[in-house]
Amino acid sequence: MIALGGVIGAGLFVGSGAGVAAAGPSIVLAYALSGVLVMLVMRMLGEMSAANPASGSFSVHAERAIGPWAGFTAGWMFWTLLCVGVGAEAIGAAGIMTGWFPGTPSWMWVLLFMTTFCGTNLAAVRNFGEFEFWFAALKVGAISLFLVLGGLAIFGILPGTHAPGTANLTGDGGFLPHGTNGLVIGLLTSVFAYGGLETVTIAAAESENPVRGVARAVRTAMWRIGVFYVGSMLVIVTLIPWNDPTVTTSGPYVAVLDHLDIPAAGQLMNVIVLIALLSAMNANIYGSSRMAYSLIARGQGPKALGTVTSGVPRRAVIASSAFGFIAVLLSYWWPETVFTWLLNMVGAAVLVVWGFIAAAQLRMRRKLEREAPEKLVVKMWAFPALTWAALAGVLAILALMAREGDTRVQLYFTGGLALALSLIGYLRQKAQTARA
């Protein structure tokens, strides 16, 4: 259920409107292309995680395959991404609550959510699992209902609707109304909507049967991505014109539900978005704390945060939650400077992580084939051709980011963070080698 719900992130509900407005009907192609890349990345990660389950996931794999500096860089990059994400999601969730309860301060809701999820993660890993199970069930139920209603409306079966045919897919400028530039913007939007799936392999390391859990999650990734992401985009651009103003003002899902005359569509979607944001907060606190603990256990971080109580790395949980809360405070104190810098620093972090996953899998697969072929429970398709294709895809997206003004800034900031972490990791590695 965590794997299933993890596919349906806040980025799908919140950020897809901008992608539809930029790419038009070709947003379906954008999500399909980025979905293929994500499936390849998850397959590579699944191969390594099934062979060697670890709470540090790709950071551990990068360290074993490339070197300690790579594990250090990938791990702390991902930790920063998740912690900043916790702050951004808390702000988004608080915004929904202040809309429902006017006059209440945002900081009160942020404090409530941060305290709740920090507390549940401190108590036991079972609490994280329980929360994510129910969050996932609600998200899966909501998106499935949306797809069913949309599918019925497309065929004119839903009462009060008529089949639109291909009018919205080919009208108003055609399938590519803004040309390839629009498709590129849609592609960049869709890539970042998939971020966070990597947490599944972190959670699997603490499950009852990590090898089987990783294998099942990865093997079902294809149909989950196809149904939930590509399917919902197809429903949206088939039922309503891509240039309908409500697609960006209200969001594409609300626009479709309003089009179908679903009562209280806006508030209904606000509930679903709130659930997605809270789920992401919960998962990010969990994932960041486990990543931090794994790094510390491998001598890649401050030892003071490495203690485990009742099976939970509580100091790592508190440190990760504290960073998220500090990020929230920075958004109030310096929204246009410090917090923006933080967001820009992690803007392309997921692509850096994917690059490390591909590079690590290239090296680790050969080693596993020689030393422990029985551990290859999950195998990367058409190795090494598709691994190289995935790596090329990551580099191509980074190159596309350099073309656009907004994403170019993120690329520079993320590049600076990656270089700084790589340098620190390399110097630490050299120092450890000298001591040995």
C-alpha cells in the first residue's frame, strides 16, 4: 500500500495544472515519457535493493559500487530534498486549513502537523506504516473514483454527459498547441511529480520480508504509473479544453469534477490534496530520518544522531523534523531569499539521485553476476542498454532544464550543492583512506 500510495503524490494534484497549460494535450505524452524513465530508475533501484536491502537504499548502493564519496553525496542530497519538502508540504497543508478556518494562524497548523508526524515517527515504525496505509487507501480510492467517473463521461455513459470524442485533443491548436517547447515544459513538470518513489525501497528494508516487498513494489510500478498518472492526464485533456482558465486557477482535477457537475468539487479536491500533502510529510520525515541514520551508521555524519531506541533512530527523526520546521520559519522570515534558495537547491536533486542510481547499477550488476547471482531476484530489463538509456534520459532532462529560465536557476543551485557535497565526501574519503 505504501508503494501504491507513493505513486500518487501531492505533485500530481498540485503541479499538473501548469503542465497542462504549457503542453496542452501533449501532457499525456510528457507524463508517459517521464513515466518510462521513472520505471527504468525504479527497476534499477529494485534490482540493487532486492539484492542488498538497506535503509540507506541508493546511498548504500552508490557507496558500495562507486565509493564512499558517492554514497555521502547521494544520501545527504536526498536528505536535504526530503527535509525541505517537509517544510513546503507543511506550508501547503496549512494554507488549506486556514482557508477552511479563516482567522487561524498558519504557524498553528504547521506546528500541529509537524508535532503529529514527528511524534508518530518517534514512537514506532508501525505508526508510520499505519498512517501511510490509510493515506494510501484514501488517495488510491480518490484517484480511482476520478478515473471511473472520467472514463464513463468520455464514453457518454455518465448521466448528463455526452461523449466529447477527440475534439479537445485535436482542437484549440492541436495536440501540440505550443510546439515542442510546450512539451519540454510539460516534461519537466511531470518528472518532478514522480519524485519520492525512492522512499519505498527505504521502507522495504524495515518490512517483514524486504526482498519480496521490494520485488512486488517494483514489478507493479509500470501499471501504477500508467493508470494513475498517464490515465488521469488523458481523462483531463479529453474531457475539457486544455486552455480552460479553471485548469490553472482551480486545478485540472477540480475543473473536470466541476465539468461533470460533481457537488462541492473544489472542497472535495482540497481534502484529497490535504491527504496527499500530509502523506508526503509523513513519508518524508520517515525517509529522511532513515537516510540520516544510515549515513551516520556508515561514518558519514554526526555520531550524536546515531542512537536507536526501541528500533527507532529518534535523534535522526528529531533532527530531520527540526530541519523541516526551520525551513517553514525561513519561508516566513525570508520568503524571497533564503527559502527560495533552499527550494532552488533541491530543484533538480531527484535527477542527481537518479544519476547515481544508474551509475551504481551499472557497476553493481556485474559484481552480483560474478559473486552472488542468486541475489538477482529482480533484474534490470535489457541490461546494460536500458541502464545507459536511463542515464542518457537524466542527462537530457538536465540539458532541457538549462534551456528554461526558471529551471536553469534550479539547475545551478542544485549543481552547486552536488559539487559541495561531492567535494566534502571526497575529502572525507581521502582522510579515511590515509588513516587506514
